[in-house]
Amino acid sequence: MKNILIVDDSELIRNFHSYILRSAGFNVFVAEDGYNALEQVFKKKIDLIITDINMPKMDGYILIEKIRSEPQFEDIPIVIVSTEEEMTDKQKGYDLGANAYIVKPTQPDILVQNIKMLLSN
């Protein structure tokens, strides 16, 4: 069973995404900000990360930068799920190392399809 880390400051979004992914057969961990997410990435075997961009303390962009700067984590797929829909936001996410960018509100089937595609590589 693959381990997915959901990083979002909204408990509602964390619960929604957790429900979708557990229903699809994934093991799910959650973090409310980038600091907590990094802590978990170092302690657990995480197969894929879903992160929001706008979060207190450490935003999603900084989280991606920090994960990609660690050689042992450079191959973990990262999916951004954000309300930010400007092309500049998407480009920045991809430039930092995100593998996919989904605009909220999240459609469950799109989220699951992206994750299955990224984990099959």
C-alpha cells in the first residue's frame, strides 16, 4: 500500500482528500504546514506528497524546494492542489519540482488519476 502525505492548513481539505485517497486504497498521513510535513518525510516512507501553496509558517513552494534539495527525496512525486490558478503560479510550482498541479475545488477522480499515474512511473 502506497503512503501519501497530504499537506494543507485547512482541516476540511485534509479530511476530504484523506477520504478520497483512503477510499482509493492508499495509506494517508496529514500535515497542517510545511514544517510538520518535512518532519514526517524524514520519519516515514512517503511515496507521494500532495501540498497546498498558501499555508502559514512554510508555504508549499518552500516545502517543495526543501524536499527537492534532499537527494533521498528527489524522486518523490509532488502534486500541488491549490486555489491559485494563474499560469505564473503553476509555472513556479513546476520549476521548483512539482509533478502535477490541480486547481481547487478538487475533483476526486482527477486527483486519484494523477496519483495513480505518478506512482506507476
